[in-house]
Amino acid sequence: MSMVRKWTLGRALALLVLLGAAVISVFPFIWMIVGMTLNPNDVLKGILVPGRDFVSNWTKATTSYNLPIFFFNSLKIALLTVVFGLAVNGLAAYGFEKHQSKARDKVFGVLMLTLIIPQIALVIPMFRMFAFFKLLNTHAAIILPSIMSVFIIFFMRQNFKMFPTEIMEAARVDGASEMGIFVRIVTPSMQATYASAAIYLFLGQWNSYLWPLITILSDAKKTLPLAMASMMSAYTIEYGALMVIVCISVLPVLVLFLSMQKQFVAGLLGSVK
Amino acid sequence: MNKRGSYQRYLNRFGWFCVTPATILFTLFMLYPILSSLYYVTRRWKGMSNTFIGLGNFVRMAHDKVFQGALANNFIFMVIQIPLMIFLALMLAVLLNQGIRRFRGALRLAIFLPAVTSLVVVSVLFRVLLQANGLLNNVMLDAHLISSPIGWLNDAFWAKVTIILAITWRWTGYNMVFFLVGLQSIDTEIYEAAEVDGASKLRQLFTITIPLLMPVILFSLVTSTSGTMQLLEEPNILTWQGGPANATMTAALYIYRQAFFINADFGYATAMSYVVVVISGVFAILQMRLLGERKAK
């Protein structure tokens, strides 16, 4: 009898702690969604009843703050990074894993050595390089350095390990070319790996701040994170419009997460396996 | 024989074809910056020109109180925030895994949700929530928890607390998911055997769960440490340029400001980034070694 009571008490306590954590985690999302409909003062106070200012906030965000331009800049940059990143890193991971040679193993070893180097240590020579090639203030400057990712190559290589080499051998006997094997046989069966890598690349670029901050100078080229950051430096902050921009910048990631939870988490956890 | 040799050559050529694009990009955007930084680190910039000063940048660092303070802040955030976050994430993971059956999926989803926000979004959200006349102060005033508003953003002590709160909110659920994956790989028979032996739940936690989770805990320690060494968005946007009066200045932010914001002192900034690389490297090696020892046991 007492055992049963103790248990339910423990369960109730566990549920309470978890509920508390869930509320703290979710609350800012509710607050920012409601914030889109409030006047700036009410956003600050944290009123949780929807107001009537959505249209004026939306108009401000899209006209005085150029939200559509920032959104499409961010989207274009992130999508191009994903496309090129999947092609380059997928091919490299496949080459390192399925076409091993002593020389290529050495190249891979050099790649892995740089895995722990923080970005701040690379940006100064990179800035001078892009200045030299007159590529500052272009979207190419943001995209080019983020295509190759040592982490993604490592992650995809781990997954290519599981692809049976016998299937490749059988295809060779049937006269398939190496490129044909990679494109038509290996890639289609690694869709989950590509999806995780795509999510990882997309998130990294969609959220990136430091490198765009260094390279982008004009307002028309800015991405969403840069736009939000510069809104915060204004003397008076339009909180309602700010909440619209914040929500729009979170939305794609949220949709991606809710629709592809499994690949999303695999993308984050890639290296734990 | 000859035919076979040419086929081998074809395979080898294809292997190089695969890795070449990535290797070119790696050389341009990783290897070249690393190697050329060896040049920058010995130079002093004055306007557009620069001169060789050998190890002068490191001497300057020894007298730079702001940089030393920034490094100290990195350590403070590391020592307080990481254990706090790992404790919370571990507790939530264990409770989710063993404490309840109902609502498990929904609760896990909710607690993970902050991980979909970017560091810029987190900084913006907390900056608005923690204004002097903002939501958190209002709620605490109404509940009579405090008698006057807390200076979350403009008091040297509370600004550090703010940074810690923001990072903890953003990353606890993320780390919890790591721990959940680890917990699910533990065989339930071990717990059943412990139950038969009469071990309490708390004892099971310390003698079974935590030791078996150690590799995952160490992994999250390594990634969190490297993340803390790179803190930049939060002190730049949330507490505004490392303020108040450099109370939340971090090494990465100070380097960025020296190179691109206040001065164009690329040499000095590079030298400071070397210190950050060395410190991150030492931590990573120490923690990996710890991880390796655990695995060997």
C-alpha cells in the first residue's frame, strides 16, 4: 500500500518537474507569436492576450525593415549552401570511404586535424582573401566557405561504411561506370544520410552570424540574423515588427524540425554514433 | 595483366575525382587561413601598412587587462553554465525515461524546442524579456519576489547571470536528447537485476545510469566547452558588445572587435585567436583522454 503511494508521489513529482521545464522551454515561443499582434509596449510587458496590431506590425516589418529581402537572401544563401554542400561533401565522403588509398587516407587525416579549430581563428585571413578577390559584400562570400564541412564529410563517411561493397562489385561486373554506381545505386539508398546532412548544412547557414557580419556591408545584402541584430542596435526598437521578423526567421527551422524530427535529431547527433 | 592495371588506375583516378572538390575548398578556406595566420601573428598593423614585430603581439597580450578579463569570463561561463546545464539535462532525461509514461513524446518535444532557435534569436528574445521594465521583472515584482527591478542587462553581476540563463535555455533540451539516446541503449535487464538485489532508485542512478552514460556526458562536455570558448553572439547582442563595461566580454568577441570593429589590428587579433585555439585544444585533448580511459575500462 505505502509502496504504491510512494510511487505515484514520485511520478507526480517527475511530471511536475518535466512540465515546469516544458513551460519554460515553450513560453518564449508563445510570447513571440502573441507579440506579433501587440503594440511595442505590450510586447515588452509580456501581455499574453493577442492584440490588434498584427497588420501594422507586419506592414512595418515588410516595408520599413525589408523583411522579404532579408528572408529571400537568407533562403537563397542557405539553399545554395545545401545543394553544393551535399554534392561536394557526399562525393568526398564516398571517395574517402569506398575508394580508399594511402594518399587519400592522409588527406582525410589532415582534414580531421582541423575539426576543433574555432571559426574566430580563421576569419581574419579569410576576410583579407575575400577583400583581395573583391568578393566582400557578396553572397558568394557567405556561401563559398561554408560548402565544405569536415564534420559533414566525417558524418557521411560513417554512414557510407554501412553500404555493402558487394553491391558495388556486382554493378561493376554488369559494366556500370563508377560515377553511375555512385549516382544511381549508392546515393538513392543513402537518402536518410543526405537528409540529415542537408538539415545540418541548412541550419548552420540559416543561423550563421559572425562571417556574414564581417563580409556584408550593405542593407540589401543582409540576412535575417544580421537584420535582427542591427534592429537591436537602433535607439528605439519596434518590438512588434521585431517579433514578426523573429517568428519568420524561426518558422522554417520549426517546420523542418516538426516534419523531419528523426533526421533533424540524427543531423545534430551525427557524431555520437 | 595490363588491362587489370589500367582498371586499377581508373578506380584510383575516380577516387581522386571524388575528393578533389572538397580538398580544393579545404585548401582555400581552411589550410590557407591557418598557414597565412603564421604571417599575421608576427605583424603589427598601423592603418594600411604593417611591420614585423616578432612575438610583440603576445607581449602586448600580457598587459591587456580587457583580454585577460574576457578569457576569465569564458572560464566563469564554462565552470558555472556547463555543470548546471549537464545536471539539468541529465535529470530531465532520466525523469523522461523512467519517471513517466504518459505525455513522454510531447514533453520531449517541448523541452527540445529551444534548440530550433539561432543564437541571434535567443539573444534578441532574452534582451527583450529581460529589459528593466520587461516581462521577467514585471512578473517577479507582481509576485513580490523582488522589491525593485533587477538590472539583468546593465549590472555587471546580473549581466553574467543573463548570459548563463540564455545559454542554458537554448542548450539544455539539446543535450537532454543526447542523454535520452544514451539511456535507451542501456539494457533494462540491468535495472531488473538491481531491483531484485534491493537497490534503491537513487542508488541505481549513481551505480548504473551515470557510469554507463559517461561517454555521452563527456561528449556533451567536450562540445559545450568548445562552444563556450567561442561565445560571441550572446555577449554582442544580448548584453550589448560585451557590456556593461566589459562585464560579459568574451575572447572571441574581443578578437572580432579588435580586428573588425574598433581597430583593424589583424596581427594582434590573430595572436589572441592563437591563445583561444591552444586553450580549446588543451581542453579537448584532456577531455578526450578522459573519454578514452573510460572506454578502455
